[in-house]
Amino acid sequence: MKTRNLCKPLVAGVLAAALSPAAMAEEKDSFSIAWTIYAGWVPWQYAEDSGIMKKWADKYDIDVDIVQVNDYIESINQYTAGQFDGVVATSMDGLSIPAASGLDTTALIVGDYSNGNDGLVSKDATSIEELEGETVHLVELSVSHYLLARALESVGLSERDLDVVNISDADLVSAFQTDDVRHVATWNPLLSEVESYPGATKLFNSSQIPGHIKDLTLVSTETLEDNPKLGKALVGAWYETMSILKSDSEKGQEARAQMGELSGTDQAGYEAQLADMKMFWEPRMSVDFINSQQAFEAMDGVRQFSFDKGLLGQGAMSPDFVGIEFPDGTIMGDAGNVKLRFNDTYMRMAAEGEI
């Protein structure tokens, strides 16, 4: 499962490594992309295993290695240090780790956003207001923490009105079985498990903040600029895989079963997780979303939270510290320090049949 934890520190020397000559981009023909297990990212392994990635890489005379990394944060740290050309990550993690560390990063593919896969569950409370004065357990500074902040905000409360206790994702489900843990925020498949507890109530879920928890495929901006063929191959492979994944055909069902197994569940379990995601099956859907006001406002909420929690680094004096560029050229934050870019060029090319 995806740990989605924002609070773990970067490995020593990440920023220095990211900016070192060895990490500088250049024209090349071999690339590696890191991925970790989550419903929205296991399609990359399917693309690798099925030969789809190789087909697209061969089309552009390059090699693309899709590499599974067991630890999500470690995969982003390794990308930031220049050990990978790209990585899968949420928009919040892309902002708070590589971009905040100074590595110019491009969101090449906007794959989906959580549309119910993240939630706030209580054994006793039947409304968010009833959490006032209570203790909520979650993976601190993760997207679950972000979800809680938005949930409280929706009813005029804030974190000052309750206690937040950090707990690892590995311990959360078992802890919810004890009397001491009454309220939790988490993500699937953990969410489904705590939700099934007798008498439990889901108070809030990510469908109420659409677009805020985005799953992206990130690549080094310099690498992409020097190697546009990488962008074409990755985007081509991704959307071909999406066309299979969404299909009701036997091939589509086999693909979902395979991805379920990769995710530690089965076809039905994987399809249930897909149902709680807003999947952008076609490139045009991705393009339309990332150019929307909804996406812009959601990213503003993400950066505000990241700054409030100190995730943009000690040098950040305001949420504007890191500049975020959108496809139309609009820049949110410091135009002199743009380090996260939503570039729809390659998705548009795919939508128009030009790759």
C-alpha cells in the first residue's frame, strides 16, 4: 500500500545530490521510473510486465525501466537525489520533497485523484462536530492529516479543537480494535477495514474535497526538456494501459485481477478501490482536469497546509516559497523559484493522436 507519509526527513545530502553535476540532465537513451504499490500506480507494473512499456520505448529508441521500490518516501528521496528520472507521488509529496528541495519537477501525467479512498472514521461520533475535545489517530503529516484538516475546516473547527496522535499505518487497524483508539483518519485498504468495525461511522471522505489528493507521475524537468522522447513513451504507455484497465473485456478483467494481486488483494478488491478514485482513463480527461479552476484551488489548499506544517523547509517564509506553474503559464507562488510544473503538453499530444 502507499504510505503517503510526508513527515519523514529526506535522506542526508539529497539536495546536494539533486543539484550536483552527476544529477544534471542530458540527452540519453536509458531511463528509470520508480513506483510503489497503490491502486493508482500499479498500472505501471502492468505496463512493464505486459510489454506495453517496452513497445512504446522501442518506438522512440529508448529503454525505460519501471522499478518497484518498497518504501514510498524512500522512492521520492531517491528520485530527488538523482537516482531515478521519475517517480510516482501525490501532488503534496511532489511539492514538499523534490520541489521544496530545489529539484525542478514536472507532473507529466495526472492519473487520478482520491474520490473516497481516504476517510475519517469514528466508533462513537456521528458528526465531525462531535470530535471537538477528542483524540484522532493518524499518520501525522500525511494526506490523512490533510484530510482531517479539511474536514474540521468544513464545520468551523481546527486542529486546536482536538488532539492528533501519530500512529504508523502498519499499526492503525489493530489499534482501532482497542478501547483507546476511537477515531482515525486513513486510506484504503486500511479504510475499508476500520469502516467495517461494528458501529463505525465514516464522518468524512476525500470525495468531499475532489481534486485535492492527486496521484501523479513526476519526472525531472531538465531530463524531460532534454529528452522529449521519454515524455512521449511514458504517456503513450500509460494511456494504452488505461484503455485496457477500464475495459469490460476479458483482457481488462485479467488486467484488474493482476493489478489486484500486485496490490495485495484480488480483482474485486482492486475494483472497489478504483471505484473510490476519479480515474482519468483518457488523456483528454487529465488535460481538462489539470486546467480547471478546481485543480488550481485544490493545489492552493495543499501548499497552504504544507507551509503550515513546515513541509516546505526552514527557508520557507510563506506558502509562496515554491513556485507552482500550471499549463496555461499561471504561476502560484514565487515566479523566481518555480520547482513544480503541471505540463499538459504530452497528454495533449496523446489526446490528439500525435505520439
